[in-house]
Amino acid sequence: MTMESVLILTHDALSDENRSDRGAALTKASLEAVTAGMELAARLSAPLTIGIVAADPKAAASTLASTGARLLGVSGDAFAQARYASDAAACEALCRAVSASIVLAPASSRFARVAAGVAHRIGGFIDTHITAIGGTETVEATRWFYRQRVEAVLRRDARPWFLLLDAGTHAAFAGAPGPAQVEQVPVELPKLRTTVTGLQAPAQEAQTGAPGDRSSSLGWETIRPDAKLLFVAGAGWTKKQHDSQVHAVEAGELILGFLRLAGASLGSSKSLVDQGGEGQPVLPFLSHMNQIGQTGSTPRHAKGLSTCCHGEEPHVVGWRFIAERRAINLDPNCGWTRGKADVVYIADAFQVMAKVNALLNAEKA
Amino acid sequence: MANALHIVVCAGVVPDPLQTLEPVTGPNGPGLKSEVVLPATLDPWAASALYEAANLAARNPGSKVWLVSLGPKAKLQQVMMTVAQKVPFELVSIDGPIGGFPDAHSTAVVLAGTIESIQGLDRTKCLLFGGWESATRGAGVTLQLIGERLGIADQFQGVDQIDLRDDGSFEVLERVEGGKHQVSICAGTPAVLGWATGNLAEPRNNPQVGMANMRTIMPALQKAKPATLPANGLHYVSVSLPKQQRTTRIVKDLSPDEIARELVEWIGAE
């Protein structure tokens, strides 16, 4: 068996005030990659190096002191922005400095943007959305195909091999911080033609196709990746109810009320998001960013509560990585809930969620 | 014509999302059962890229859109019957395997080579579009690899919006963590944009557009060069459907109050 060596690429949490993990030296996803890399290096008895992309990697390095790994870093103002040209150059320099056979990195938006390009530059190969790393004599990676509908285990003979790890698949490294030596790696930057100007909440008008006001009028975000619970709203919320009337405003109040009280993240079916473009009643706080399933995200949360969803396979796809699943549905024969949800309540979601909100309110009081 | 763009959209064909998929392993590696006869459609996020490209081209006179697609000729022809009626484009087709299991690096080599050989394409004016992930492999790497091969160092993924300015620079909104967009200003073409949903609805079918497109689509399909995709040392140890089947408790006889109590208890439990 060829002697392997492992490089973990990490990056700091950018200083933008909107970042959920702002103030952290390294992102949670980076710390998860550290855990995966340490496990892999230990199993392979392989030397371990951690590379840090940050404007100033010192704070990040101190959080990694107890890993015992060799620490490399790039530094400079150019790396305070998540941008292809500078990040690819930084990762390329770190990879060339180590010449590792296996490179692990978190599938953050920052590294997902550049990792394949870096792999190409150093003559390597890449596989992404890795959910597990196993194997006995060799390294085997697990990932999903066809939007989480087919699972495969694969391996590669070629090296270097880049593996981009999906968030939430490993525990975040939490060793004691301490003094650490970080070796500076020089980076030859190309001419930078892109400037990052900031982050913003999705357009409220996104679902109607009218760009314009990009500020969230809610004053808080409905998508919360770190939430314990995912609340999924289906198209039934804006359909005619038992009184033959549409109650979209009431639906919106119930949903937002629940999100506030439970600290939940909001997902939506495609059909509900698309309604805005079709002139039907809408929930104005929803955008395509909330969409889960085939053409949306596949979030990871400990629990999921689905309401007013119909029974299509894409909805099941969106729920693939939800551990505990419950649903409220008027249709006892709904195909997707059977065998997919743990509990299905046959009830009117309007009535149930009003009662749930009242109970949560009472608990808060 | 100051901002005339040459937009190349890479888009594959994928099984209709509502089809049941069953993996099988053949002599050439894994694939899908009855893959050849599964109804196919243009990859959803790549379709968003195509519609955005056409919209951008329409607003910038002198622009042109090429649709580069790798797949079995018969499948491409079937999908183009519908796609051709949506927006104007010139098809550049490559006759190759379908599906999510071929290696993305090999796909990128073929697509980059094909783009390099497009007659009349000015790469200094080029925007390379595609879906940020496919509905098959879903790796999100092919566009990056093509961009690298074409020497394009400004790349954006998860794009929902591009606003072109008079000076040729443009603002891009990319999806990042926490349901937010990262806003960037790029000095101008060339650039790679992997699209998410974008802001445009699917265009209605327009028979006139379809007729115009079909004049070039059929010859392009006839001229499609065959491509093979080497595995590059990629081996599949196993390919399977998820086995997890839950025992679902159907609760029909509880009042809203009782359900609410049960839910609140469940939500609060560790």
C-alpha cells in the first residue's frame, strides 16, 4: 500500500457581521473536516498537516494546537474575502507546500467554489459531498448521486485525491486552544478582478422574479443551518381551506410565529415557492433559497416537521438527512409519509400550529 | 454592442425527477436500470442558466448563446424538442454517455475541448454558464474544471443574479451559508457562473423560436462527435438505494390540542 499523507484545508469565519459563525477562528465546517482528517490520518498512520486560509491565521492556529498536526497558513488582506482567484491561489500554495496524497476540505461555499480548480492545478482529482470516509486497506468515500437518491462508495487510484466533506457529517474538533507555530506559506496572487462587497438576505421579491429591494423586512433570517428543527411548509398552506377561502396571511403569521418561538429553520416545497411566479397567493417571506428537494437544498437537522406537503419523491429527497421526522397532513394515504416519516398526524395544520404556538408562547412566558 | 456577450451554457440531460431510479452494475460500471428509456429533461439548474443566458443576451445586442451538451444523441434530440421552443440558442452537441457515474474530470476535458473549437466564439467576451450542480452526479466541479482549462480565473457558484453594467463589469449574487447571498463585483468577461435557481420563470414554449433553433439543432446533432470518458482510476465499491425504511405511526384520532402537546414535547426533547 502506498504511504499516504493527509492535508486538511480550513478557513476562518469571515468578519462580515451577517455570518452565523462570525467571531469564530475557524468555521464549524472546517473543524468538522479537522475531525475527519485526524481520524483518517490516525487510521492510515499518515503524517497530518492542516492548512489555514485567513487574513491572519494565528487565532485559528491556536485552536488547532492540540491536534499535534503541522500547521501551515497563508495570510494577507486578500484572504479576508471569499473569492475564486485569491482562494484558489492560497489553496494551491498550501497543497504544493505539502504535496499530500489526500486533501480534505469542508464543502463550505468558499471551498466548494475553488477546490476542483485547485485539484486540477496540482494534477489531482476531486470528489465532493462526501458523507463518510471508510475502507480498510484503502481509502473509500461515500457520497450520494441523483440528488440523494442513490448512495455509492468509491475509491480512486490517482493521487492527489481531494475530498470535500459535507457539513454535519463529523463532529467539530474541540481541542483546547494553546500556543501554536504556524508556518507561513507565500502566495503568488494573480491580478484580482473581483471584489466582494458583502452579504445580503435574499430578495423578498425573488419568487415573483422582480429584483429590487434586497433587504429582509423580517429583520431576522428564516434559514438557520444550525437550528435543531427544520419546519417544512408545503403548498397546502395557500390552498383553499374548509371554508373555501385562502388564508395565506394567517398561514404566514402561524409559520413565522412558530419559527420565532421554536428557533426553527424554514424549508419549503418547490410548488409553494413557485406560486409567486404563477400569480397565486404567496407567503412573502419565502424565496428559492428556502426550497428543499430536487432543485433545492438537502439540509441536515436533528428534527423535521413537515406541514401541508404533498407526496412527491422530491420532497423525500429534501428530507434525506433529517434524523427524526414528523408530519401534519390531511391525507392519511399520503404516499411520501409512509415509510419516510416517523409520525404522521392526520389533522388541519392551521389548527395544530395555532395550538403549538400558544403552548410555546406559554412556555416562554 | 459595447457589451455584446458570448455566452456558452453547459447543460446535460437527466432523468425526469419524478422517475423511480434503480442502480445496476454493468460491464462498464454502474448505471441506472432502463436508463435509455427513462424520460429525460434538461438538467434543472443548467436550464436556469440557459434561461438567464438568453435573457442576458436579449438585453445586450450582438450577444449570442451556445448550448453545449454531452449525452447520447437520441436523448439530446428528444430533450431538444422541448428546450428548443424556450429560448434562442445554437446547439453544440457531443455524443457520449449519460448519467451521474462517469468521472467529472473526463467530462470537463471533453467539454473544454469542444468549447475551444466553437467557431466564432470570442473567449474575451465569454461567460461560461451552467448549473452549479447537476441532478445526476451533483458534484459541482465540472464548470470549475472547464474554467481552469480555459484559463478563466473569475468563477462564481450558486449564482442567482447577474447585473451587467455599462462599463462591462457586473455584479453577481452567489448563494452562501445561512440562506444569504455574497455580492461581488467582477471587472468583466471572461467568467464562469454556475447557476442556482436564478430569478426567471421557465419561458413559455414559442413555436417560432423552436423553428429557428431546429434549423441548427438537427445538423448539430448529426455532426455530434463521439466522446469516451476515461475513469481516471475511479472505482465504485458499491452503488445502492438507501435501505432506510421507517415504521410510520399514523395518528388519526387525536385532537389539535393533543397533537400540539405531543409536538411541543417532541420539539423540546433532546
